Amino acid sequence: MADVTFLDARRISADAETADVALAMDEDAFRAFYDRTSGALWGYLSRISGDRQVADDLLQEAYYRLLKANTAFESENHRRNYLYRIATNLVRDSRRRPKPLFAEAVEMADIAAPDSHADTESRQDVRRALGRMKPRERALLWLAYANGSSHAEIADVLGLKTASIKLLLFRARRKLAATLQRG
Amino acid sequence: MNPLNTDAEIEAIVADAIAAEASTARREAAPPSSAIVWWRAQMRARQEATKAVERPLTIVHALAIACGAGLLLSIVGSAFADVKLSLDWFATVDLTSRWIMLPMTAMLVSVLVASVAAYVIFADE
């Protein structure tokens, strides 16, 4: 093995600062994928975490982890599901950190700036109802009805068995509908 | 819940509610541009690569310093008796004598020149 002097080591260190680092996608592919998915992912993160600021932070972290992932993706769908799985795990981890002083339901209701549209109240009701659900139930419903994901995809993203998704979705639907109807 | 709600009705209520909320979320979403996210990812990956390279260097530095300190202490310890003898000899010698002054000055000058030369060489690196 060739000897590496102190100066060689310093040069290697300097090279690491300036060289192109190995990421899972090239710039053009990443930017196209990001432009296609970031809006929907932000919506998912903000509604599952109940916090816009958390969604902003986790969005970039999720894409960074996707770029650093040493995984071969079979398709665009596979890559997108992997991204949502990272995002779901990040939200789960962020909930383990100290909580803000106000309740989660209130955070969810206050997620958007108030506007003067006629349906503001019904949207607030939906947010409040979502805020009263468990994060996993929110994720289930969002993936099924906002993203149109299949049961297999939902199971993959949430780390659950495909066979259990139908029942979990059924329960989550009934819970949300009941909360919405109670107002 | 209204007991008249069938599963299909419940599904329709939930699907409408979530679809409306998803549409609102899409309007609210203001993610940073893809160029910024790509640039930050590059920067962060480079920082992590640099840290990964520097970590073993730091360990080697620490080991080298520890070895050097140990070596110095052992030399000082073993040479203590000789040093004491030399100091005793210095006490008996006339330091103002030119036979003492000349070699001492030559040694001092060479130490200074060597220090400056080492600084110039490593500052260039």
C-alpha cells in the first residue's frame, strides 16, 4: 500500500470539499422529479405533521435522504413511494421531539392563513377532524384519497401488511366521517 | 354518525373532504426551488464527505501528540540526572567567556533560522 503523508491527507480533504459528490440522481433528473412531486409531498407532510414549519424542514430532509439512498429504483412510482416512506419516518421521528405547548388539533386547524372564502369553515372542520385522528390514520387517508395510492403502495410507505390496509382504511374512514358529521 | 350512512356514502364524504383539503394544500405549498434544494444537497454531501475524511486524521493527530508527549516525558525522565550534571557544570563556567558565547550564539541563530524556514515552507503548502 502506498504511504499517505499528512500533506496528501490534507489534499484529499480539500478535494472532498470541492469535488462532485456521489448522489443517487443527476441534477436534471432530480430537478424534474422534485418539480413533479414536491407540492404533493409538502401537502402530505403538512397534513400529517400538522405543522407548516415542520413540513418545510422535513421536505428538504426527505429529498436529501432520497439522494443519498443507495437504492436502485425500478420505476418513478417506486422512487415516489420510497420518498413518501422517508417522509413518513421523518414525521414519526419529529413527533418524538419536544412538543409545542398547544394541542395538535389546534395546530391542524390553524395550518392555513385565514381567508374570506365561503368554504373556509368547512375546510377548518376537515382540518380539525384530521387533527383529532392518529397520525397513521391521517397518513392512510391522505395516501388513499389525495394521492390515489393502492393498498400495496400504502402498505409499502407505512410499513404495514397489505392485507391489513383495507380494514385500517375502513376504520379511519368511519372515524373521519363521524367527526365531520358531529361538526 | 347518521346510521343511514352506507359504506359507499361514508367513502364519498371522506373522499370529497380529503380531495378538497389536498387541493387547498397544493395551493398553499411553496416548496423551495429545485435548484436550491439540489445546491443544498450538494453542499451537505460535500461537508459530510469532508468530515468523513477528516475523522481518521484527527485520530492520527491525537495519537501522534500522545506518543510525542510520552516520548518527551520518558527522555526527560531518563536524562534528568545528566541534565542536572550539565546545569551544575554551567554554574561553574564563566558564561561571558567567548569560547562559550560563540557556540551558544551560533546554536541560537541556527534554531531561529530553522524555525523561520520551516514556517515559510509550511505556509506555502
